[in-house]
Amino acid sequence: MDDPTFQTLADETPLPDTIPARLRQQLAFVIEVDKLKTILRQSPLAAVQRRENDAEHSWHLALMVVILAEYADEPIDIGHTLKLVLIHDLIEIYAGDTPIYHPTMGADQAEREVKAAEQLFGLLPADQATEIRALWDEFEARETPEARFAKAMDRLEPQLLNWMARGGTWLSPGITADDVRARKAVIGDASKALWDASREIIGEGERRGWARPGR
């Protein structure tokens, strides 16, 4: 770590020295990512009145991949796609969540997240650090069928939660139904069927007053 003051959760209660070094490093990483459960997103849960956290979001995406893979426009490796959705938000442990409709936080998002990726994945043994970083980079680039479908799930899940909340973050200041459509359009890069369904959801939300009319 470049920062000599940086401490992980495992540093606070070190694992026994008798555990092999590689395994100790891996277990320390597994402990550190417990922090994902503390990172709150803007999306409201459907079942109770509170916001979801990143760990809940990642689990939900993984289940959606399993259930909705048949709607991918290109064949996808489900196992690989699961890795992408489980890895994609880990960097928010250090970078924080960047709300999709926030007017300014996106300006330095890429810089914050790359720094966080280097710090977090660097906790792993070198071979696994390289592997996990490659998965994160693949998700961000969206150049493979699996990454495009993983991103589609990332945009579809909060849309379903906002529908259940009868607006949710769709009602963020200054946001219209057209803005929602624009932010969700990447769903169409992976699945015409899911994008058609998404547009129906947004359109009906707009008709019901759960999203401001488009400009």
C-alpha cells in the first residue's frame, strides 16, 4: 500500500500466523470485502422501506443473470457473467457509490474507481489480483457479450426497485422519463426483449406520474 496508515479489517484482528501465507492473504481479502455490506445505494428495496446496499445489489444481479440469461441476444457464459456482476461493485468499498442521477459526482468517478481497484485488488496474491482486475476492467469496457449482459442487469435491477417504489430515484430533482430512458438504454446492447420490457416499465411509470414527463 502507498499509504502507510492504510489498514484493513484483518489488520485490526490479525489471522493466526500458522495459516499458510497465501491463504491468509485470501482470507484477509474476503474479510475486507465485508465492507460492501455497508455501502448504501440510492435504490429503495421493494420489500421494506430502506435503501439497498451494494452486497444486496450484487447478489440480486447474480440471481437475475441465472433467471434472465435466456433473453441475451448473444450466447453468454453464465458462470463468467456471474463473476462479472459479483466483482463489479467491490471497488465502491473505497470509492463509494456514485448515484446514476447525481449531477456532479460522476466527474471524477473513473479516477476514484481505478485508484480503488488498485488498492483493493492489490490485497490479493498477485495472480488473483490480476485475474480479478481483468474481470473488473471487462465489465467496465462492455466489449464482451457477458459484460454487456452484466451491465444490462446492473441497470435493470434498480429500475425494478424504482417501479416498486412508484418512482424512487426517477423522481430525483431535474430528472425526466427521457433521462431515465437514456441511462437505461445500455440494456438494449445486450437484450432487445429486456429493453422492450424496460421501455414499457418506464413509459407506464411516466403515465402514472412516477417519472416526470419527457422534455
